[in-house]
Amino acid sequence: MVAVQTSSLDSFVQLIGVLVIFVFVLLITYVATRWIAGYQKGHSFNRNLKVIETLKVTQNKYIQIVEAGNEYLVIAIGKDEIRLLTKLTEEQLKEVPTEELPMSFSSESFKDILDKIKKRIPKK
């Protein structure tokens, strides 16, 4: 029986190789996601409709403010129906400063969020 022995150097090289491939796959995924998002944003056919704000009421029910042309509509979206609640004027809309937006609507990059998390982790 032949015993196969791998040196620690071979194991280290394999580990580095796997890490490089992993980082490469992450990079390709990030670039593809950014490209697809830009493509969809630039090629949407609904140039007259824009969702201004969404509020989740329950699991399958939302209230949205939608800009349709020059009008602002407040609609209720349920599982099987959509209803018009009211119309708003531009003066009735509140502008929310960027710093007050919740984390999910923030324009922070993933790197910024990861850096904040790293700062919170205690160092050994």
C-alpha cells in the first residue's frame, strides 16, 4: 500500500488557489449584478411610472406612493387586488433626508456596511 503524503506547502498552495477562485467568483457575481441592474434601469419601458415610497402593512399587503406622469397616487396592494386610496399633490409629499432613511433604502455600498460591522467586532 502506497501512502500518499502531502506536505504542508502543497496544502497551503491548494488553500490559496481555492481562495483566489472564490474571490474571482464573487467579483464576477458582483460585476454581473451591477451590469444587469444598470441595464434594467436604462431599458425600462415604464418611463411614466415610478414608485416613490413603499410601506409594508402586513405580509402580503403594501401601501405605495406612485408617480404617474404628473400625478401622485396612493395605492393599496393586496394579494389579489390593487386599490386607489387617494391622490396627492407635490406639496403634500414629504422629502425624507438621506440620513433618515432606513438601512434597506440607504445608498451605502456593501463595502461601507461591511466596514461598519468590522468596527463593531471586538479585536482579540
